[in-house]
Amino acid sequence: MPKKRPPATTFADLVAAIPAPPEDEPEVHHSPMPVTDGGFTDADGCHWRLVRGPLDPRRAKRLAVTADVMTVGTDYDDRLRQWLPRVLPRDARPAAWLEARAGFDPGADPHHVPYEFAGADGRVLLFVETHC
């Protein structure tokens, strides 16, 4: 019976042949999952920790008005090169609340779930998680 010949190319050779990404291509980081991780740090360096949630819609509605910060969805932060919760200006909150409230039904697409976070500096954040 003839002996088997070793392969001409080894796995190490194949891995070494994979080209490196271009140097000028920015590396994209995905943010941690704020609810799953129990908190996150925003672009300004403030750490937010999960306090409670999912919230009752009545509590979420109050926080949409009274919370120091409200977020819905995500935005890409160029400074940190990662996706972070999108902070809404105060005048955009009423419309965002109506849209989020319509998505509280589990069958809605996108589906929204409200959570309350507390900042290291004492501020309150209404975090509306979005599921597509």
C-alpha cells in the first residue's frame, strides 16, 4: 500500500496567506448590550447602570417627561468608533414617545421595551430598547 503524501499546503500556510485589512480602514466596535450587561458608558464618559425594567408603560410615560435623558435606538459615535444609544433632545421626546409606545405590543415590529437607568452623576435615563 502506498504511503500518503503530506498536503502541499498546511493550515498554517492558508492562515498566513489571509491578507491584513487596510491600515486606513477604521475599526468599527459594537457597543455592549446595555440591558444585558446591566449598564453602559456613554460617549461623554458617564456610566449608566440599569435600575429597573422592563417598565410599566405608565412609569415609562412619566419618565419620558421627567427623566434627565431619553434614548431610543442607536447612533454611531465617531470619537469612540462604536454604536451607542441615541440620546434625544427634549423637543424630540413627545414624538419619540408616541412611536415607542405604539411598539410596546410584543407583536409590533419594531418592538420597544422601556428601562430605567441611573447615571453615576445622579441623573435618570429612560432607555427604550428597540428590537427589529
